[in-house]
Amino acid sequence: MGMTITEKILAAHAGKEQLTPGELISIPVDLVLGNDVTAPLAIQEFERIGVPTVFDPEKIALVPDHFTPNKDIKSAEQVKVMREFAKKHKITHYFEIGRMGIEHCLLPELGLVVPGDVVIGADSHTCTYGAVGAFATGVGSTDLAAAMATGEAWFRVPETIRFVYYGKMRPWVTGKDLILYTIGLIGVEGARYAAMEFTGEAISDLSQDSRFTMANMAIEAGAKNGIFIPDAITKEYVQGRAQRSYQFYDSDPDATYKEVIEIDVSQIEPQVAFPHLPENSRGISQVGDIPIDQVVIGSCTNGRMEDLRVAADILTGRQVAPGVRLVILPGTQGLYKQAISEGLVEIFIDAGAAVSTPTCGPCLGGHMGVLAKGERALATTNRNFVGRMGHPESEVYLSSPAVAAASAVMGRIVGPCQVVGKGCQG
Amino acid sequence: MTQLKGKVWVFGDDIDTDAIIPARYLNTSDPSELAPHCMEDADPKFAHQVAPGDIIIGGKNFGCGSSREHAPLAIKAVGVACVIAESFARIFYRNSINIGLPILECGAAAQRARSGDVLTVDLAKGIVTNLALHETYQAAVFPPFMQEIIGAGGLIGYVRYTLGKEKSPDG
């Protein structure tokens, strides 16, 4: 009986020939991840287990990225707990400020997650790594604690929903638009407990950065994981980075799917998700007149080179609208440096943007761009829940970096065509 | 231990973890500091008016969003005895089992209950009774493996047991 890529990766780790959805398995993990919000709690629970050492100091990644550089004393104390734990247990992959990045940008960039891996992270956007053909899923702090002690985690083998994207993408449409459209189609619990497998001719041409964006937001449809079949684009990304040997898996032609959903991408405009759920997405032509106070470009969803380049393309020779604040956060130190060497940071600063060291900061209303009561932001982040970016009476709209940059220039939510005018239909 | 009785607080569909415990309070993992902010962005009065033993009722997809275990921790710390919902987001579900917060998936109980109703809950049997409506419902049953984790008081107790650090998962 055929298996999906998700089933094959899990079966390989379970030492089984065959797995079917619904089976409960306890399997070894290739990497476990924690950040400054989730790791301190995991460390406390790890101590309760009572083992003297972690299962493998090279298979744990600790990334202080949420409230860092430390925004207040309590945050500093949390990171201190991580730092001391990392030192005590000789954790190889602890990333200090100045070397860290947003975890889901950083770990693939450094080749610490590779195709065929099973990765758990105490962060819901751990599903990002499905973009390189790994099984990766978010868990809580206690799961992280147990995995740090035992090297294993339990899973219920998920059913898979296959998404087939076909047709030619319109100008300015990116992975962010495909995933916002998809979540709008199936809803925030449309893939609850399931694997989302992203396939089709439109995907085979899709950049690695756009794939990260799509896999990243699988959780916003309730999915356990999002995954791409690794190909030449994956290979180009991982070779030269991979810190371990890797394996490409593919779904069998006779694999069983819970559902197959076909999507004609030629019908998809740049998307905007309205408050207060990512499923409230609509095409840019249906947005109407929505003035904004702040724009954020960055995060684990859209803080990579493709994102920064498209923003710079639109911002070149233009200015952020009066009364609008534009915050741009490259996802890692490596990306930040590359953005400087490509001249992007100069373009951003000339346009009137604030450019910062990597942090999750504003995405979760932590720091570096918190909203006041009644303010409205357009962000390239992943969630627009009530109070997500600050005051409970503020609003967050979600979009691609192209829409975000164009909107920063106009002071209201617009498509790139309204600013740049090239290669556009409307 | 398994028979609960409490007053109901009804919340809607897609209650996300930012609503359960906003990220602005996540610079600590101390449950006593989280509790006063529990459900703050869904109902600012909740944390001040909830009584120990009360029950949260959610609609579909309760606990969607982030992986923050602070969400079930805050609910537990504010004194809520049990969460009943039509369905749970998977990480919240997993975290609740792992930290020993009783949760039940029971569509009928969740759809029928009104804020202020009093429910009794038999956790072992998954039986929910709405005393105001004189109705009884059967919740989804946990797989045996999860029952073992629940029996051990959560994942840490279970891991201690499997590593031979405790004799019985019930201990």
C-alpha cells in the first residue's frame, strides 16, 4: 500500500515498513527546539524528570528570539535560564544575541534541519521545516522537556490533505498569497490534525523562500505539519548547508489522501487577511479603503531574502507615507548582512523605515513595534488575532512583503501595481 | 477526584492562545503571574470573577494558534477544573494532557451549555451532565496511551515511570 511523504518519514523513524493514519508511535527525533518563551518552562520540567543529562547535546537547539534583545528584566531572566542550561549541558546549538536569528529562518539557513528529518519544536511555527521535505511540528514545553530527556516524542500519524496548485501565477503573487488564499478556502481548522502536502506544477517553480512561507502557515489551518516533496530547488538550498546527511522522500502515486484539493493559481490575486483570523483572506481588489498606522516586514513567515528584495524593489526611490511607521526585520544575522551588502538596507533607511536586528518582537506584540489602542497594522507575519500585536483594540491585517511595502508607501492597503505599475493587470 | 461540579463560562469558536494568555505576559512562566490574565483578551472580567472549580466551554478549534503551554497553565492556575469544547486545536490538546489539565471533546455538551449553567463531569467515564438542562452527554474517549499519561498526572510523571524513576503511573 502506498504511503505519503509524511507517512514514509515517520515510518522510517519508527523502524516500520508501513504506517497508517491514526496509529500512535513513539519515535526518535533528529532535532528539538526551544525559544525564550518556551524553553525556560521546558527546562523546569526537564529538572523534574530527574535525569542527569540531556539525550544528545548536539540535537537540541535553543534560540532566544521572541523578546530579544531582552526587552525587560523578566525576559532577561528567561534567557539567562536558557543560557545557563545550555552551558551546563554543553548544548552545541545555543545562539547568543548577535549570532541568533528568528528560529525558523535560522535553523534551515545553518543546515540544522534537513530533508527527511523528524523535528519537534516548542513553537507552533516549527512546521516551517516541511519546506525542505522534513516532518516538523510544534509542541509545548513539556513535550520539549520529555524529548530533551529521552530523545523521543509520541505522535498520532496524521491523515494527509494534498493540495495541487496549477496554472501560472500572476505578477506579485508569492507563496504568502497562495497560503493565505488556501487558509481562506479551508478555514483555520480546515486541516486540523492533518498533514498539508503542497504539490502541483505551480509549486515546482516556487522558490525555496516562498515554500518556507507556505509551510510556516500550515499551523494557521490547524495542521500538524506542512510539507513539500523535495526537488532540485530543495537540493540547491540544502547542499552546502546541511550539517548532517539527508534523504529525499516522495509520496507514492497510490498513497491515500484524506482529500485532494486543486487550486488554479492564475485566479489568485495578492491576498490580504482581515482581522481577526488568518482565514479572513480576500483578493487585493476586494480590500477597499483601509488606512494603516504601521507596517511590519519580517518574521519567521516573511523575513528572508526574497521578502527583503521585493520590499526593496518597491521602496526604491520612494518614501514611507507621512504618519506611517515601517519596521523591517531581516530574519537572521546572515540575512541582515546580505541585505546590507545588496544595498537593501540603504534603500529601506532612505525610504524612512526602521531596520532592526532579528527578533520575533512585533509579531506577537512583544516589543519593537507594539500597537496602541485603535491602531491598525499591515504585517507580513502569520497571525491577526485580537491583541496579537499590542492593544486588544488594535487591528492586524496580513499580507505578502510586496503588498506591505506598497501599502507603507501609500499609507493604506494597496497592491504593488498601484505603486509600481509594472507588469500589472489592475 | 474524577467527579467535578462547576459553573460554566461559555466562549465561542476559534478561541486562540493569544486570547487565553496574551503574549505580553509571556516574559514569565510562573502560573500565579499568568492566572490574573487568563482569557483577558476574550473576556477581561473572567479572571476576576471565575471561581475555583468552574468549567470553560469552548466551541470549535479551542486553543488554536501558538504552542505556548502558558495557555493551559493559566487556565489551570486560575482554578478552572475542566475545559469542554466541540473540538480542540492539536497543540493545546496535547499540552493540556501533558500538564494534567482535564479536557473533554464533547460537541453536544458544548453546544447546549449556557454561561452560568452548572455541569457535573465524570472524567473517567467522559460523562457530562448539565444540571440546568437535565441533560447528559458522552464525551470522546481517550486512547489507552493517553489515558496512561493522564493517569500519571501528565507527561513528566509518565516519562519518570517509563524511565523507571517511579513504580506506578498512578503513584
